[in-house]
Amino acid sequence: MEVAEHMFLPNSIYIRNCNRAIESYKGRVQGNYTPGFIGNMLANSMLPNAKGNLSFKMKTFKILDPARNSEPTGISDSFGKLIQVLTEFDQFYGKEEKIDLNNIKVETALGKLVKMKLGDALRFNSNHNLRHMNQLERAITQCKSATTLDEVLESL
């Protein structure tokens, strides 16, 4: 449940920031998307390695920690909010020819200090979601093999 809440927070932030950046952009769509150095590095850092393990572990930033930033909710509410925000995120995919993925700059979840190309922000967010979907999958697998409540709680 905490993973779903954690995924909801940055997705909400990136949807808001992407929409703001797209709405304020006055230029034309130019050329094919090419990843920026920083954006590419950040997006790739979210991906698991060939064995499916995380090669780069990181602590959750306080502003993205659901234990600090949201009211406790039920499991159906947590996953419902996540599904809703992921559905909203789909609006950006398939519109590459209408949105300038190179020149539109998006604030990251860390604020105005760090900006990425829109294309990099979408890749980073997708990879972040993939990272945590893998985490959910591992937790579900561990819970399935548990025989006692204590084992279930230990696997989470």
C-alpha cells in the first residue's frame, strides 16, 4: 500500500509540472527527441539490472514519502488513486509529434532547481513506475509463499 502511495505522489507532481510546461511553451515542435545527459542518467538510474535487481538504491526524498505527506488510506483507495493518476499520465504518450519533447523544460519533483527535457521527465517517471511495479511484484510473490502472518509482515 505504501508503494502505491509513494508512486502516486511523484506521478501527481509530474502531471502537474508537465501540463504547466506544455501550456506555457510558445515554440514549435522541433526534430526528434534525444535524451539530455542528466535526464538520461536519472532515467536509467531507475531501471533494474539484467537480473531484475536495483543497481542503484536510493532513499525516498521526504517530500515523496507517503508516511510523512498523506493521511493513511485503505488499500483500495491507495491503488484507486494510483490507477487514476497513471491513466492521466497516458495523455502524454502517443502525442510526441504534437509536443516538443526536447525544448519543453519540466520541473522535477525536487522543484525549480532541477529541470529536465519533457522527454526525459516522461522516461524518468515511466522508469520510476517500472521500478516500483517490480517491487510490488516481489512483495506479492513473497506474501504468496508465506505461511504465517508474521512471515507476510516480514516480507513487506
